[in-house]
Amino acid sequence: MKNIRLLIIAIVLIVFGITGIVAMHGSGSSQLGMPGGMMTSGGMMGRGGMKEMMQRMMPDMLPLGITPEDLPLPDSPGAKLLVRYCTQCHNLPSPAMHTAEQWPGVTSRMFSRMSMMSAMIGMMNVELPSSEEQQAIVSYLKTNAMKSLSPSELPAPGSQGAVLFKETCSQCHPLPDPKLHTADEWPKVVDRMQSNMRSMGKKIITDNEKTEVVGYLTRYGRSK
């Protein structure tokens, strides 16, 4: 928690410093070497600028993200609120990033940071969801969260596919239930997870191992 607080303080100081320099030099986002769109004409950091700054500061800590269309029930109120608020500072997280037990703690930290940033009037263009909207976001994430299993609960736990699945996916998070996705969905999910592992410096499975894992997950995936 101490490291998180220090990080937030650092972000605040950087933004205040950037805004002050822009105010003094007038037109100077290009003079600062900042990409276009980082600051609005009124000196406020825009949504794109915020995401870019966060990505530069924490490239290995932010989710690579999914598209809104990849969300479960993408037209539901919870999904729309997630897209609206949770993409202000980073890419769109998948509800399956965490378990239902983990999401309340994760969202509590995010809402606290958003509250702090939204209070910086004239500095950060961060919109804070209302308490009702926060509850809807948490409910949506918990409903569509990762359904984890212990290794002994996996179907055919001694099979090669199960062993590879356990060794690979437990590097970053609890083991998801194979029924979390359908057989048609799992190949795309595994591709996305492989990209995540590569960006985080985790052990990458070979093509043959990937084929084995995908085969295992599609065999025991959820029926449509």
C-alpha cells in the first residue's frame, strides 16, 4: 500500500509540473516533447493523454485490455459503465482478470485513485462514477469474474493438457475454470493470455504446448 501511495503522489507531482510548464510557455506541448493530445487547450490532461502517461510510467502493470465487444453481455449497463469509467487511465480490463473475491478490493483501490484525480479540478479530466454506478460496476465484475478451481478440481487433472494449463496459467492468476469460456472462445483467450505473458516477462509456452492447452480447454469448455 505504501508503494501505491508513493506512486500516486509521483503521478500528481508530474501532472502538476507538466501543467505548470504548459501554463508558462503557452503553446508548448511540442516544446515539451509531449505527444499531441496530452494536454487540452485549457491545460487539462485529456483521456488519451492520461492513458499514455500511465502506460509510460507503468508499462508492465497495466492490463493490455480487451475490446468492448469482447466483454460478457457487452450491451448491459454494467459493461457500458466499465467501458465509460475504466478506460480513462488504462485499457479495458477483462472481468476474468480477477476472481469475484478479488474484485471488490481491486475496484476500491481504483475508485480511490479516481476520486483523488477527479478532485484535481483543472488538472485531470477524470470522471468519478457515482456510488450507485460503482456498485453496478462491482456487481458486473463479480458476476462475470474468473471462476477459479484448485488443481485437484480440474477435469482430467493428470492429463498433459491439464498439467500444462496449470503450470502456465498459474504464473499470473488463480486457475480459471475451463467452463469460464466456450470451446469457440478459448483459442482467442489463450492468444490474449500469451500476449500478456510475453509483455510481463513470463515463461511462454511453445506452439505444441499451446495446441495441447487449447485442446484441453476446448474439450472441457462451457457448452453454448
